[in-house]
Amino acid sequence: MAKADYYELLGVGRNATEEELKKAYRKKAVQFHPDKNPGNKQAEEMFKQVSEAYEALKDPEKRAAYDRFGHAAFQGPGAGARAGRGGQGGFHDPFDIFREVFGQGAGGGGGIFDEMFGGGGGGQGGARDGADLRYDLEITLEDAARGLEKEISFRRLVACEHCGGSGAEPGSKRTTCPTCRGAGQVRRSGGIIVFTQTCPTCGGAGVRIEKPCTVCRGDGRVAKTTKLNVRIPAGVDTGSRLRSAGNGEAPAAGGAPGDLYIVLTVKEHELFERRADDLFCEIPIKFTLATLGGTIEVPTLFGKATLKIPAGTQSGTTFRLREKGVPSLRGGRQGDQLVRVHVEVPSSLSAEQRRMLEDFARVSGDANEPISRTFFEKAKKFF
């Protein structure tokens, strides 16, 4: 079967710079590394191939030979001469290439590799950080616009007071795990591939407990209801996430506590619709006000505001109340409130009202109205 093109394996063009090659290799190596894909033979093979491709293309002489001869530059008689320095054009262990790029601690427990894949061990003695928690909180639109402080209550794992979080009964001993020697992880070798997994003896803690705590049963943590005052800033919206550092679950083996994330949902309002930082609402006005003009009071999230209605206002006209919307969460200008008016036509008239309107219609004449005139001018072609 034909070998894949080195440039295509790395996802770069033939004119890629040395830095672009390195960046592409880092991305592919992390994606296909066997420790991230345990038991996946296809990923293991891809890891080998991208390592081989990078090793060939990062070397100027090997790259020139590959550009000229393709894979034949590293195969058969004369491969060494065609590939330049590097012996017979052979390739190193893919893990050596990985360590060269990511650092000496990578690929075998510790260092940058652990940071990327969540490995443990090394000098940490099996320490594991506490889990992060999520709390869903529903607030009103008024709360979102004004901001507030709210007390929330939730269950989480906290350090056991009886054993001080050690998991061991007071007076008993904690000894280093004989299997992983305190690392919390063990390494299994399968040919050139090395797998790292949680120690089956200590469960990743790195220690063995002589006599487990009678309260937490050796876990070092117990469930407890926690109350917390949360400050919600003005301007938040549905999906906004607040972080309370250290208020997640306690660590299981000496790591750092997790964080609490409060995820907000803003309830729909019966009057206002939010559009980014602006608010939109619709209000009815009497046809006499629309015709003669005047002022009305309209509701806002911060109290009442006066809106001027010019004479001759048509139904559907939208007015803007400056800075009556939602404050910007980033500290910018406050949003506006948009008010669309709908002119109400009376459904029933008294005899006196009807007579006066009929007099008005005779005096004004429908043909003199701008809207009517425009409509009939457009409609002439249909008659």
C-alpha cells in the first residue's frame, strides 16, 4: 500500500515554514498520542506516521531529498546518499520525537504531557484536584438589569473533620503504596508503546491507609450542604457563567479544591423582550393621542419614563428611550429601550362620538390624507 504524503499527514502546504511544520506536528501528535487513545491501533499508527513525517521535513537535507525523490529518498540502495545526514535515512522512535518537541518529561509521565492529558504522578504523590461543580440559577429580567446578591444552597464533598481529610482514622498510619511507589499511576509497556493508568492498588491516591476513617470510610471527604452568597453583576444574560474559586468539591488526595460555576438563566418577561443590551416593548395608545400628540408615561425596568408622542403618529412607530435598557456587562454604554406604539381604534362609539367623527370625516376628506392618497396612487394600475 502506498505511503501517505508527509505534507498531507501534517496538514500543511509544501512551502510550509519550519515553525508551521512544528505547530502542525504538535497538534497531530497530541491528537493521536497512544496515551490519549488507549487500545486504538489506528491512532497508534497515525502517531507513528506523523512523527516520521515531521522528522523527515524538519531536517532541511531530508526535506530536499523528499521533495525531489518522495519516499524513495529513504528506501532501498542509495537512500543514505539521497537523504543526506542521518545514516540510511531511517527514523527514530516516535516517542523520542515527541519528547524533543514537548520536553524531556513528555510522553512518559510528568511534564507537559500530564498537563495536556490530565496525568498524575511525578512529584505530586498521587494528588488529585477536587471536581468542579455546576449550579443552575434562574433570575428575573429585573435582577439581570440591576444586579443582586443571592444566597444559594448546594451539596458538595468537603474535607472530613474527623480525619482532617486524610482518610485515615486518627492515630493510624498512611504508607506509600508499594505498587506505584506513591505516584498514583503505573506504566504498562506494549512494545514501543507505553500506557499510563491509575494504580489498581491505591486507586490513584499514592498511599495505603492502615485503618480507614470510620466517618468518611477512607475517602477523606463527606457530603455537606453549603450556603454561599453570590454577587450577580448587572448586565448578565442567559448562559452567563459566574466562577466561585475553591467552592467546588474538596480534593480526594491532597490536590486543590474544585471551583463552583453558577450558570444563569433569565426568565422571560411579560412586558419586555431583551435584544442584547436593548429592551423592546409594545404599548397601545388612543387614536386621539396619536392624532393630536401629547405625552404618556411608559414603564421601564427602572421606574416610569415620559414619552413624547408627536401629532400624526402612525401605528407601528418605534420610539427610543436612551439608556433605559440593560447595563453593559463589560462596562460600556447602557442599552436603550425601544417602544413600539399601536394605535387603538375604538370598537364601540356613543351617538355623540359617532356624530363628531362623521363631522370630522366630512371636513377632512379621506382623499386629503397622505396615507390614503399614496395607497390609491399605487392602486390605480389595478383598476
